[in-house]
Amino acid sequence: MGGGYGYGYGGPSFGTIATFGVLDAIGDGMREGRQNAEIRNTRAELEQERMKAFELEQRLKMIEMQQMQQAGQRPMIIQQAPPAAVAQ
């Protein structure tokens, strides 16, 4: 005869509780791995977007300088460093 609820007499055994703990730890590890991968992907996408914005800004400056030269004005040369890379 059992005590009901599938545990027999005296409630769940230590092995059953330990198994649930191990499964919980595995699930936590998998979730953390997915979150870390998502963070890495987001950082990489952000860096790509920063580089695209920098390149567009440089192109715009070049076009403005060309237009000023065509209009006979002396262009102002402004040097700007590329955006700093995101620390990972």
C-alpha cells in the first residue's frame, strides 16, 4: 500500500528531491547560456550599427566637402576618430 501521491510512506525520498534539484540546475544553466548568447549577439549588432553610422557620417562629410569645393568655398577639414569598441 502506498501513502498516496506517488511517494510511498514518509513523503518524497532524498533521491527524488536531489533529482529535481539537478534538473533545476541544468535548466538554469541552459537559460543562462541562452541569455549570454543573446547578449553577445546584441553587442555585435550594436557594434555593427555604430560602424554603419560612423561610415554614413564620413560619407556625408565627404559629400559636403565636395559641394563646398564645387561652389568655390574652402572646406573645413574635421577629423573624427571612429567610435570606440564595446568592451565585452
